[in-house]
Amino acid sequence: MKFRLTLKTRFTLVAAGAVAAVALAITAVAFVAIRTDLQSQVQQEIASRADSVKHLANQYPHGHIPNDWVPLHSSGFGVVTYTQVITSAGVVWTQQQDKGLLTPSEEAIDVAAGTAPEFYATTNIDGTRAMVLTTPLEPGLALQVAEALTNTDLEVARVGATLATLSAIGVAVATLLGWAVARTGLSPVARLARVAEEVSLTGDPDRRVEVGRGDELGRLAATFNAMLGALQRSLDAQRRLVSDASHELRTPLASLRINVDVLTENPDLPAEDRKEVLARVTDQVAELSRLVASVTDLARGEPPATQMAPVRLNAVAFDALEAARRDWPRTEFDAYLAGGLIEGNAERLRVAFKNLLDNAAKFGPPEGPVQVRLLGGEFTVGDRGPGIADEDLPFVFDRFYRALSSRSAPGSGLGLAVVQEIALGHGGMIAAEPAAGGGTLMRLTLPVRA
């Protein structure tokens, strides 16, 4: 089973890791600084002791130090400062009981010989760490002063332990604070995840995430709510479309079934009656085909942006006019085409133009005329029909809506709804208005390219 860290856990670990890194760096710098300072204090004490011994040695006549001269307080290493004198030959002058306590190195003999400067060194004396200063005393002699580092090492260890403890406490506190901040800051994400899981399980996009903040997480929650709202509207529109389509299909299907039953149950039906029934069947099948095509157009939606391409409106309008003249041979179409270039889908735009032409031919006089104008991105179609009542104008683009005056005419009430869907999908708009001299003028406006 693969282990996955939650976002809150990752945030907490990152915060703790960052604080731990900073605390470690600060602790290391502080530890080195304190240790260096303590060692400097020891070196100062040793240098002070060496100066006092030199002052004592300078009191001899002519600055001559007697052979085997032993500085004061040269014994008792570990309790007091230890001192001894070495010669350029490597001979040690010290108390008898301290012989061999601090064996001179080659560097120390070089200092006694005057070929090397004074230096500090850390060494072990009788199993104890000590700081040793080797400094010239007089030609041929060097003074070595040693100080035990026991107390200094204990102090450094204590400081190190204190710093480590404080760092651990700081990391622990930072971890708790990081967890609290992550829990508070990421709570909208957790709520969003819960809502998304519920919507995924139930299929009901009616849930919403509470938005009580104006930061990026608040914007994310608001966008998620907007997405759920759009999904809800889409589902509602889909259910309404299915319901309305089912209702609209029921009547022509029932009528078609009745006519088919008449033909089936009356094989000896007179020729004229049979011809009349068959004509009704043909009309009803054509009406069903148009209804299904319109429902398909609405359900299909607009093509994605990847299917958009430059479209010359003149060519689209010309194709739609040719198709309308074939379907309405008695109707006169008076057309003037001076369209522009838009970014769109030519097939969908042809459907929109054709629906407007069919609508004008259907509701206008059989002979027309239907006035068609295309100027830039504006496509207008005017008829000489009875027009649309003022109370019906706001609803003519609703799905399956049919005005009272047009319910006797064939159609499903979906043609103009399809036109509106296509117009909105192309960033345009469609409007209906009374035509000058009577009838209706449909105005489809599309954004043309410069």
C-alpha cells in the first residue's frame, strides 16, 4: 500500500524542516562563537601568567637566568597554572616531581632557539586536555605555560546542551504552530474536497462551499461554487430539454400512430383517403425529423475553440439562401450580402442562418418577399407576416415556446432557440423586433475580425 502525505502534513513538515534548518544554523554559529570566546579567555589567562613569569625573570642581574631556574607555581597542574622552562637543547627545567609532565615538541624547541614565534597548542597532560603557550624567555630559553581545559570543556558542553534543548523546543513549537496554521489555512481546501467527494458520489451539484475569506483559497472556493452552479444549470437545462422534448414528441408520435393504425386496420381504404393519410404520415415524419434535428442541435452545444476557424459570412449566407430557396420554392428571397470575416464554425453558422430564413418563410406570405441583408457581422431577415405580439417578444428564443398566433403552424418552437445558442457560442446576440411596414425583423449580430 502506497503511503501518501496529506497537504496539511506536508505543510507542517516543511515548516518544521525550515525552522529546524534555521535553528541548527543559529545553534552551530552560537556554539562556535561561545567556544571560541571561552578559549580566548583561557589564552588571555595563560598570556597573563606568562607575562608575570617574564617580569620575574627580568629581575635577575643583566637579565641572566640561572641554570635549572624554576618559575614560581610551576607545580600543581589541574589546580593552578603549570609553567616550565625548556632550553634549545630540549632540556626541561621544572620541579623534580613534574619531570616529563609536559614533553617539549620540536616546535617548542625551535621557539627556545629563536627560530620560531610563540604559539598556542592543545595537548593532553596526564590525561587532561590543556591549552599550552610556548613563548621565548631569553636567548636559548622558552617558557611554556599550561592551563587545564576541564572547566572550559564542561562549560562548552553545558552551553551546547542548552542550545540543543532550545533548538529542539523551537522545532517542536514550530511544528505545532505549523500544524495549527496549516489546519486553519487549509480548512477551505478540506471543505472543498468534502463537497467534491459528495458531488461525485451523489451526482447532485446542489452543494456549495462556504466562502468567508478574500484570499486565494477564498477565490478557489468561489470559483468552485461557480463551477457547481454552472453544472447545476447545465443539468437543469438538460433535464428540461429531455422533458420538453419528450412532451413535444408525444403528440406527433400519437398522431403518427393513429394514421398508421388507420392504414393497417383499413386495407380497403379508398385511394383518395389512403393518399390523404399517407400525406399526413409523410408530414408528421418530416416534422419529427425536424424536431429531432433541433433537439440534437441544442444538445450538441457549441464546438470547442479548437474547432473554430476563419469563416467568410458571405459564403455561409449564400449556402443557407440556396438551401432555403430549394425548400421554399414559392417564396421570394431578396438578398444583399456584404459580410465580413469572423472566427467561428461554418456549419453551425449555416444552421443559424437557415433557421432564420425558414422561420421567415414559414410565418410570412407564401410568395414573400423575405428581405435578407448581411452587412459586416450583422445578418437581418425580415418577413411580411403577422408579426410577434409585444407580450411574446421576450420569450420567442425560449425552447419550445410558441406564440398563440403561431401554434397552428408547423414547427417545434426550437428553431430560434438553436439560433440563440449558436449566436452566444460565437460571442454574438440575436434579437427580434417589429419590421417597418409590418412583419418581424430578426437581427443576428456577430463579432467580425478587423
